Amino acid sequence: KAGVTQTPRYLIKTRGQQVTLSCSPISGHRSVSWYQQTPGQGLQFLFEYFSETQRNKGNFPGRFSGRQFSNSRSEMNVSTLELGDSALYLCASSPGTTTNEKLFFGSGTQLSVL
Amino acid sequence: AQSVTQPDIHITVSEGASLELRCNYSYGATPYLFWYVQSPGQGLQLLLKYFSGDTLVQGIKGFEAEFKRSQSSFNLRKPSVHWSDAAEYFCAVGRTGGFKTIFGAGTRLFVKA
């Protein structure tokens, strides 16, 4: 079974631009969560989608948005990029049907904002 | 709201020595607790999880963790560390009825020969 796939692996953008990151979950998984990872901050929860609906949202500004498609693939978008948005963005999938599920993580997209 | 604290930013241990990584959580009810490991350039992999029952949980790669409700702790242990254990370790907590896992800031483990 293929794992969680995130594209692109690396991305360089300039301030003010917008960016879209993609995540393909494990086949059969309906829940996709997004996290922002920065040194010293650990993983900060962005949002979680299940069957195209956002079930949970973290404390990030409205510039961060996401969506999920009918095939469970998910995208997250960051508009008006700031230098502080430079981070590793991780996507995780799970079946999504119970609370205590293990998360399966992709390798992440490393975003650098110049 | 649930939260997780990992007091140690980094720890260095000698190969073959024992290891304990600390984790404290904040949550009103019985939490779901996890330990994940992240090797350089990789995503996170689950080491073990606790939901209920026996408070000593066994995981992969020889790791174990003990849930102590009175101390709100879920410390990770390994009796003998191998060089390949050098990585970053994350404690995480989930809550009943929620689909949101909250992670600590992580502890980076260095292993010296």
C-alpha cells in the first residue's frame, strides 16, 4: 500500500505570494490533518478534514486554508506569504472513524519564504 | 483544551545507556497518548499509544512508556539506546470525541559512541 504522498517536496516563494501544497492520503483513509513544523515549536495543528468537511481547525490566521476532494486528496493554501511561514508542512492521514487512531505522516513539504 | 509539554529540548546519552524522555499533558478527562519518532528528512512514525488499561505500554524498537495519571505524565523509556535511535521524539495527546492530535515541541536525542 502506498504511503502518504506530499508534493512538492521543496518550495521557495517570496513574500506576498501564495502557495498550494498537496497531500494524497493512504488509500481508504478519509481523514487528512495538516501540521506546521518549525524548530522549537514542534508540530502546530492547522486543520483536519474528513469526507470533504473540515472537522477541526487550529489557531492560524485566515491566510491558511484547506480543502479536501471526494477522493480524499487534500490541498492547503497559504496566501500573502510572510517570512514566518517558512516551515515544514506535514500531512497525516487516518481512517478517521475513531478518535484514537494512529496518524500516518508524509515526508512533508519544506516551504522557504524569501 | 489539551496541551503537551516536553521539558527537554535535547538529550544526549551514550550508546548502551538507558533513556527516559519526559512528557506532561494537560487534559481534563482520560487522554489518548502517543509517542512518535521523526528521523531526519522524514515524517513521523508511531512508536506506541495509550488509551486505557495497563499503564505500561510496549511499543516498537524496544520502547515503552508509562502512563501516570497522578503526575499527568507519559514518559518514554528504553533500557539500552542504539546509535540508530538518534532522532526527534514527539509526545502527543488526543481527546475523546475529537479528531485533533496535539503534539509537544519535541525532544531531540543525540547518541554518542
